[in-house]
Amino acid sequence: MSIIYRVLYRKWRPKVFSDVIGQPQVTTTLSSQIKENRLSHAYLFTGSRGTGKTTCAKIFSKAVNCLHPVGGDPCNECDICRGIDAGSILDIVEIDAASNRGIEDIRILRDEVNFTPSQAKFRVYIIDEVHMLTIEAFNALLKTLEEPPEHVKFILATTEVHKLPATILSRCQRFDFRRIEPSFIAERLQYIAKEENSELTHEAAMLIARIADGGMRDALSLLDRCISVSSFVDVDTVSSSAGLMGREHIYSLINAVAGKDTAKCLTILDELHKGSCDTERLVTELIDRFRSFLIMKTVKNPEELLVCTKEELGEIKNISDRFTKESVLYALDILTSAADAMRRTQNRRIEAEMALIRLCRPENDDSAAALVVRIAALEKEIAELKRGGIASAAVKTAPEETKIQNLAEIKISEETEVFPVFDMADEVFQPEENVSEKTENAVSGEFKGFGAEGQSSGFAAQFAAGEDEDDDEFDFDAFMKEHEGAHKKATSEEEFPFDDVPPPFDDDAPFDDAPPFDDAPPFGEAMPFDAPSPVREKPKITAQVFSSDDSDNSEKIDNHTWGKIILETEKLFKPLIGQLTGSSARIVGNNIYIKLGEKNLKIFVNEQMLGKFCSEAAKTVLGKQYNIKLD
């Protein structure tokens, strides 16, 4: 005669309260009540599936009727205990409320409770899924549940306690069964696997515990399925038995989402679909992973909330760094909506594909959550620009085929010593990998326009050496002494040598034709075309020259006057020709603040050098000595 196989969750069902895993708040109280004989007439067991509600109800029914109880537990040896386990004692009645939910079923029960037990001490009614009873059935049960005969005990079990009427809840002692901790489930599974002559790895046990979602019955059912496949159960065995995708596939899919690679996401999904992967289970796995990312980003000690190995925890940390908190929340919102929609449609693959496309392309989604993700991405990019500098960010975003254009052009005047003039008319971007090479070329003198031996002098040498306007080691006196001849020649009355350099402004009248400073029209008014050219006089400062700015107590120099100062400055120092084009200036006290038209000119225009000549030019035009600052 062959032995009938019993599934693991029935074979290993606990027989005493101490065997119940993860519910000490229930088992301790029940065993104490039995031991002290302080029993209630009605109990309500609530909690998610597979957490031990029915198991504890059966242990309780044996313990209250056991002939030789042991510390609140049944002995499991007496005739009553063995009869209850075998189902031969009819005083223990288990009712499925999903099948017997009408008022007639409750009326039959109400009539039976009046009969005394035939074998046991108490008649125990275990009503499972009690929330399925109709309102009429609940109303018919109320009186009996409130005042049953002394030999009757009721145990109501439900997974949806919120569906029970308040009148039922008030008549029962309530016990809440929690989800069992994954570590407790894994430990129990490894013990059972060993007793079943099988080997279960710790990683596989933790994976089963995570899939079971706190239910021991589901965990044992999955373990039973895995053992039937192989006596050695590892992560791959569990994944294939549960219909899960491998960890490599799930992380490949998440990395593709992080990289906004829509094509790769759909390709991976197609491969999994061809491999008979459950699409709904796939979305559930993605939700679980993004939940891990959210915990990683919001909790100080995420290992306390995540059920995973140390290796997997590090992998979660690395991948979560590719997402912002806003993008994780957006992904959870999209995936949960897709999982909900899959239950109402027959083509689940389309829902999964639409969800992945939304994750990769939030710009195609006009929802508020997608806008938050896009704003967060912009804020992150701006923060990177601030940390690395705008120039370096521009280098990163430049295409690889972009080549370095003229970084600097050096014009050498035959009448003076070597004075480089840098043309910054075009904005130059260069790839990051070329920056160090070009910098070495600059230091070694390989820029176009340097001497034959790769040497440079003066301002060009400073630029090649990486000095800027804030370099405190710039020796202005030595620089002026070196170029004293050029300075004297530039300040002479000889003809202006640079005929090809355009003036710094086009709309103002020539310097020699300008009216006296005192007679200048108000700012914004044009000079008459037939106005005579007055004799040039030493200008005087009047209120018409400046536009007042009350925000910083400064006075802006009008374009006409500032143009005169620029021309005088370029006469004094010819290398500055064209460098002040598009600039503006304002006066604050004894200082003139110059705002260059091109910000990158600060690399080439030294404040100390500019201040020397521009101060003299301002004294010539405005009749007063000013200190020059770069704005």
C-alpha cells in the first residue's frame, strides 16, 4: 500500500503554540488564558493570509479540551487531541463562511449550539473568512455571539477585518496576526528542508521569504515546489519555480530605464515574454526594486528594512545612485498604475511596454509627477554645473567631432615689441579629452603666433602659464619697464597704427567731432546732423553724463563718454585695442567699475594693467582721477 504524500504546509503545521513562528503577541496570551482558565466566549483572529490564524484556532480548540494540557499547550497524545487531529471529534466545527454565508446557515448553527458536546469539554466553532457573511447572517449571529452557552466557544478568522460590522467586533477579543519576519521564515524553511533531506541555500531561503510576503503557508508551498524540482535548492531554482526573471535581467532592465534606453527596455521585455515570464510578476518585481531604491535614499539604515544579502545591498546602493528621489517616486507611481491596469486587461504586455516607455521618456508625459521628475533632473544638472564649473560642463556636452578652433590669435606689430591680441569673437568648445593636450601646448609655446623657438613674452607668456587677473605675482612695474618704448610710442601724436581695428561703438559720433562735455544732449537724444563741431575743451562732469542707479548708489557712464575713455585708453596702450568692445562702466565714489562685453575677456584683460591706462584716460576725459575695477 502506497503512502499518500502530504504537502509541506499541512505536514509541518504547528501542533503547539511554541511552534508558531513570528506571532508571540498571540501565542503567549492564548496559552496564559488557557493555563489560568480565563477563557473568553468569542475570539477574532485577523491578519494576512498564511500567518497562522487557522493554525492557532486549532491549537486553541485542542488545548481547551485536552485531558492533559502542558503549560497551556495540548499534549497531542490523549484521545481528544488525536481525535481532533484526525477529524473524528464532531464537537470541533470548522465552517467556511465563503460557502455558508447565508442567514439559513447561521440559523442552523444557532440551533446546534444548544446541544452539549458529545465527547469534548467545549464545542468550538471556527468560522473562517467570516467577513463573507451577509448582513442578515451577521444580524442573526449577534445574540448568540454575545451570550452563547457556557460550553460553546467561537473563533472568527478573517483577512479583511474592516468588512466586519462594529457590533461583531465589540463582542470578540481581537488578536492581530502580523506578517512574519523574512528572517524567521528563512530559518524555518532551512530547518524543514533539512528534515526533508534537501539542501536550501540561505539566499534561496531569503528569496522565498520575500516572495511569500510574510506568509508561512505560501513559503512552504513554494519550497515544496522547489524540492520537487531538485533536492538542492538555490536562487535559480526558486526563480524558475516561482516564474521570476533572474536578478541579472531585472537589473539590466532597471539600468536601461536609468539610461533612458527605450529600445533596450523593450528588447529585454520581449526576451522575457518569449521565455514565458509572467508580465504581472515582472512589474511586481520592478515595484519591489524601486521600493528598495526609495528606502535606500530616505532611510539612514536601510539594511533594517530591506530583505537582502550584503552583496545585493551594495548592488541596490549603486543602482539607486543613478536615480533621483523624484524619479523613484515617479517610477513607483507608473508601475503601480500598470499593475492595477493589468488586472483589468487581457493584453498585459502592452501595459508593461507603455509603463517602460513612460519611465524612459518622462518628457512625453504631461502629468504633474513627470514634471517634477524633469525639474529634479534640471536641478541636478545645475548643481553639477556649479560644482564642476560651466566651462567643464560645456566641454562634457560638446560632441566628439568638435575640434579646437582658434584658441588664441596673436597679432604682432612691426612697430612695437611683441604684444599679443587675443580674438575671442567666436565661442570655443572643446572635448574634455583634448583639454590637457592643448594646455601642454600652451605652456610649451605651441600656440599659433608664438616665436620660432616656442617662446613668448609679456601678456602672452602669462596666459600660457595659466595666470589670470587675480594673480598676485604679476609684476606690473617690470612689465611696464619691459615695454616702455611701446608705451611712449603709443602715447605720441603719431598716426593711429591699427587702421583695421573697428571702433568700440558704431552709433556715436567720432571723437574729434563730439560736442563739448557740458553741451552733450541728454542720454537717448540724437545730435542734429547739421550741428557744428565745437572746439574740444576739457570736459566737466555734469548730471547729464550719468544715469543714476539707486539700487547700488552708482552712476552709469553714458555710451558716448565711455567711448571717449576707451579711445584714450587704446591710445595709451595699443594691445587693448578691441578688447573693450561692447563693455560698459559705472561710477561708485572714486571707483569706475567696468563690465566687459564678453565674460571670457577676463582671462586676457588684467585689472592692474587696465587700471593704469584707463585711469589716465578717465582723468583726461572726466577731469578726475578714478580707481579702475572689473565689474
